[in-house]
Amino acid sequence: MNTIHSEYALGGSKHEYARLIRQAEFLKPMTRRVFQDAGIRPGMRVLDVGSGVGDVCMLLSEMVGPTGNVIGLEQDAGAVKFAEERMCAGRFRNILFVLSEFSQYVPDAPPDAVVGRSVLLYQADPATALAKVANHLRPGGIVAFMEPWLMPPQGPDSPTKRIVSCIVETLRRSGVQIDLGPRLHKVFASAGLPHPNMRFEAVMDSQDESPLYELVADSFVSLLPKAIEYGIAAPGEFDAGSIPGQLRGAMNAVGYAAMLLPTVSAWCRTAQA
Ligand SMILES: C[S@@+](CC[C@H](N)C(=O)[O-])C[C@H]1O[C@@H](n2cnc3c(N)ncnc32)[C@H](O)[C@@H]1O
């Protein structure tokens, strides 16, 4: 059986929200660089699609400053509630979270920029979804997206290869477009957007005891119920607590640094009126 399913595979649990926050800390410097290079500036009005628990919105809030504002669009009510609580606790005054499937949202005023991180790969038709949301932009507006490139592992069979294969295969069977990153320019073209600038980057950590191994293990734990449901993993096959150590041992054995989320970014400006 190789059926493709369609709901958000990582789910909406407290565990998943906490994982997104920890992951976002590592992705923050690369995300800031992409938004900076794309032209996000103080005073802008920015739509963040698939805002999750709010980390991209909070970064944008700093970048656009008190004269700008950020709207986060998210379809998971639990994530929106959690993001709002974090926003109040952090005293962010220029963010509005909206519970909405992003391609259905119609803004009150044209935004200066539409951005998203790790969201287009979850869409059944990323180009159509992107075209709908980019259509709201003012002339000369910014489009900037960052999408992971989830590569199936190579090399001989090993416990590590099995773990990474389970993650990638479970996402693929959930309808996630695992190689959307390197195809982002085609998605932009199909959405009627200009050729984007593109960048490929990953977070790497040179410490042997890198916390990135725990994060990979956390993704696996979020996905495990789906992996079992799809018959990719057997109940009781994995001991979640030992996964970070296994990953750490395998990377140290070949002398590689820890790596997280190879990510492709693409950004452009729409035509001036
Ligand atoms: C991997 S999370 C990324 C969250 C956030 N962008 C970040 O990088 O921290 C993807 C989020 O996109 C949301 N999402 C996926 N498709 C969506 C859609 N069509 N409309 C609104 N939200 C969507 C999911 O519910 C999930 O919260």
C-alpha cells in the first residue's frame, strides 16, 4: 500500500508546538537573512502564511517595527490560540493571528509582502495556493518562501538510515512534497510570479553533543503515530529515548557535523504598476 494521505502529518499536539518553537530558534538567523535580502523593511505590512505557533510572525514583528504590522494566517485553531498567548506574553503589539486556510483569506488592505516558512510543501497544489495569496499584494510587493528539501537517506542500511527513511516516507505518504524546495522557482513561475532569487542553506552544529539530534528525534516522535498508521513503522519498533544517541553516534562515526533542515529559499518582487 502506498496511499497518499492529506492532513498535516505532524499534528497539533503540545509536543509538536514545542518542537516548532525549538526548531524556529535554530532557523531564525537564516530566516532573518532571507527576509532582509528579500527587502522586508520597517513600516511594512506582511502576511505570514501557515504561521504555526507564531515564530516567523515574531521575527517579522521585530523587522517591521512599531510602524509596520504582521498578519499570521493559520488553519489550526490550537496553534492560533497558542501563538496569541505567546504574543501577549511577549508584548508584541503589531501582530494579528487569523484562523484561516490561507488561500481563502482576503485582507482589508494590500500587503507589502507575503511570506511563509515550511508551508507550501503541505499544499496539494502549491502554485495555485501561492497565486491566490500573492494576488493580494500591492504592485512591486515581495514574495518570500522557505521550504525544506527532505532528501531520502543514501548509503548502507543502518538504524539511522531507518529513522530518517521513516521520517521522509511518512511525510511523503502524508501528501508532503518532500522535494518542493529545489522546485520553488517552477512554483513561482506557475503562480505567475517573476523568476525568484534562490538560496540553499541548512543549520549545522559542530558540537559532538549537538541539540540538533534531539530535534530530529522530536520530529520523529511527532510523526510516529502516522508512521505506524501507514504501516511504515511497527508499534514498539523504536525506543524514542535512544534515537538522539543513535543519530549522534552515526554522525560522529563518519566525522560529520550535525545538520538540520536543508532549506531552499526563494524570493522576488512583483511587477510595479
Ligand atoms: C511546519 S509548520 C510551520 C510553522 C511556521 N511557519 C514556522 O516555520 O515555524 C506548518 C504550518 O502551516 C499550517 N498550514 C498548512 N497548510 C495551511 C493552509 N493551507 N492554510 C493555513 N495554514 C496552513 C499548518 O497547520 C502548520 O501550523
